[in-house]
Amino acid sequence: MKLRDGSGRIWEVFISRDGESTTLSSLSCEGELSPMPSLTIESGGGEDSVRLIVAGQNLPAHIARAGDEWWVHIDGRTIRFDSAEGGSRRRSAAAEGSLTAPMPGTVVEVLVSQGDEVAAGDPLIVMEAMKMEHRLHAPFDGEVVAVHFSPGDKVQRGVVLLDIE
């Protein structure tokens, strides 16, 4: 699997499965082999929860996928990756020009209004999910043309939160 991190670097991740466990077998960045952490991934008991075992230490994590984006929530941090393999999973037509919820949760704060101009990376909405707050950012420059949810609303993964043109 190839993933692009927030700085644009492409990571190639190779995993192997052994029964219920998945183990990281090799990791490279921009074609150069990276040091291999001892990492095993096991089910965390929920649909989107996993347990990472890094050098013998258990770390609960949650993973959500929306279109070609992967969101990993671990140890109080959120890391977003984009699939670097074009077309690995196409976005729906409804998601084009939209910001969608990457996981089920509750809208805590809406930081923009209809008509606001936003730049790529601007924070738009704060969601609470998995007992953590997550800031969702503008994927590109544009104008907010519709806001579909308000603070306190519960949302499912993949719903359109707001539209940007």
C-alpha cells in the first residue's frame, strides 16, 4: 500500500497476515528503506478500533477511511494520510467539492459560515470522536456554499458536513 503523508512524502507499507494478527514487514519512504519498528496490528474489538503492539507496548488506536483518506488516531494525535495509488477508492459524486466526516462523531464547533472564503488547510469544523477532538481542514481553496450540521449534531462517517466551491 502506498500512502502520502501531510508533507507530501510517499510511504510504501508492506504487511503480512498471520491468523488474527497483521505485522508490518517492510516500510520505505521515497524509495529508501526505513528502520523497521517491531509492529503488530490486532483488532481492538470495535469496527474501527485496533491495537498496535510496538516493541511490546500496547497502544489502542482508531482507523477511519473516507474515500482515499486514512485517519489514524493514536496516543492523543491524529495523523491523516492520502492514498498515493490513484483510484484505490473513488470518492462519491456527493463528496466532490465537499468536506465529509472521516468517522462517526459529534460536531463540537463550526468555524465557518456560508459565504466565507477559505484557503487549503484552514480549520473548518471541530468534531468529537473516540473521546478526542479532531479539527477538519479545508482540502482546497474556495467559498463555503453550504453548512449542513450545527454544534451538537451527531454524524455518521462519510456524510457531507459542508460544501466548498
